[in-house]
Amino acid sequence: MGNVILAIETSCDETAAAVVVDGVEVRANIIASQDIHRRYGGVVPEIASRRHLENIVPVVQEALDRAGITLARVDAVAATYGPGLVGSLLVGLSYAKGLAFALEKPFIGIHHLVGHIYAGFLEYPELPLPAVCLVASGGHTSLFYLVSHEERYLLGSTRDDAAGEAFDKVARALGLGYPGGPELERLAHKGKPNIYFPRAWLEEDSLDFSFSGLKTAVANYLRQSRETGQDICLPDVAASFQEAVIEVLVVKTLQAARRKGASSILAVGGVASNQYFRRSLKTAALEVGIPVFIPRPVYCTDNAAMIGCAAYYQYLRGQFSSLDLDAVPDLPLEAL
């Protein structure tokens, strides 16, 4: 067995632990979701941190058991240190640092978005570089230019709502459950994108995103329709909203790839698990001859295997973190 990374991810409401060998072999990937938040229509930070406290020990132990190893075989311990909910981050980060200290093994703190990026390298270790990477999730929508494992640049990011956040908010407006993204996607599958909602392209050549106006446009459509007694076809609203979001994501990602002369496109994050997005991006990229790589859905949403993969590459470079590393809930994109 090669270099073994025990990784922990607790940035939001999933308590996750994974055992990753040499950055590619996932010996275990355990995710404990907190279904309690459904009743509130969103994540309640205090409840999330308390559930992490309850789950962290058994989840890590299950990962070790599933991998068939003991803590003595671990070469390094990694954990997300930001961005995210501060109480949630602190649970996983503190536990990971405690383990590293007790085991006298290196500790590696990982930026959550770096973890999402490395979900791509987890499944595609030979991903052609340089690549343009779209990270689209509930908290972030950003484009990065990946030159190598040591060199990456931010090309654009959202100026307001992230794509996944817009999905959740519109899902709530449509009376759907939480998390809203998968619920809206299922509803959209039954409808037709026959309602025009605005796309925010921003300034010419801008690679930034903005979805707040689109979210407001959907809310206004629903309000005006109800006030005038117009029938509302919720599947059509969902399909039209989904198309508006995904068109912007696809067009700007391709624009970035052509501008940088990228050898490939990588798409990660929770929104990348949307099947309509996956088909749309692959179809559009095929027309211009740029290969697209998207991890399977389990690695698009929050998980610890992606943290383990990112940590492996830092382990090879000897980039270890101090045990006084603190959780940074608003960790900036520039810290990548």
C-alpha cells in the first residue's frame, strides 16, 4: 500500500471521512448526511455542528474499518479548514489535528474549493493540462485556470448568488423540499423551457457570474401570475430557470477555455451532478473539440475523498499545515 491519507470534510452539513491511497485509490468514502435540516428548508448552523460532534467519531471509524486499516497505517491526516460554517469546520478540523498530533503524523489543511477541484484528479489523474475548471456549488460559482498542481489562477467568480444557491432559493419559491437542486432538476425533467428568464452576461468578456437577477425574475413571474390568475406550470418554470442558469455556466466556461487555449475542461461541485448540465456542457464542448471531464455525482457533492486527493499532492510536496491552523469560514478564493 502506498501513501495513505485519512481525510475529513465537515464544512456544511455532511460529516465525511475517507481513506485515499496515492491520490487515486479510494479505500473508503463515508458520508453521513443530516436529514434533519429538511424540515427547516435549509441548514441550521447550530444543529449542523452538534450533529457533526455526534457523527465524527463513528464516521472516521467506519472509514478505517471499510478500508481495512488502523490509524497506525495512516501517513497523514487532512481536513477542510474553510470556507464553510465555522462551527461545522471546527469539529472536523479539531478532530483531524488531534489525530495528527496523537499519531505524530503530518496534518494537512485543505481549502474546500481545492478539494472540489481535486475531485477531478481523483477520477482523472491524467487530466490534460492546462485546463479550465468550473466549480459550481451551493456556495460558490467560479472559473479557474489550472496550469499544474502548483499553479492555478482565478478567472471569474459569482458577484452575488452562487448557481447552487439560486437553485435552492428558486426551489423554495416553487414549494419544493430541501436540498432544492435535485428536487428542481426532477421537476424540470417533466417540463419545457418555454418561459424566457434573463441571463446576466455582465460586461463584455467578463468571466464573472450573477444569478441574483434571475432568481428575482422567477419570483416576479410567480407573483404576477398569481395576481392575474394565470395558470402556472411549475415544471415549465423549473425547466426554464434551469436552462437559464446552465446556458450561462456553459457559455462562460467555453469562453474561458477558448481564451486560455485549454487542453481540457473540468466541471466539479454539486451543480455538476445535474444531468442536464452534464449533457449541455459535453455537447457544446464537443462542437469546438475540447474534451470535458466531470466526476461521478458522488464526488461532485461534498465528500472527503476529494479532500484526501488534494492532500496527497500536498503531501508529496511536503506542504504540511501547523497544528494551530484555525477554521476560516470566509476563506477567500485567492487563498487557493
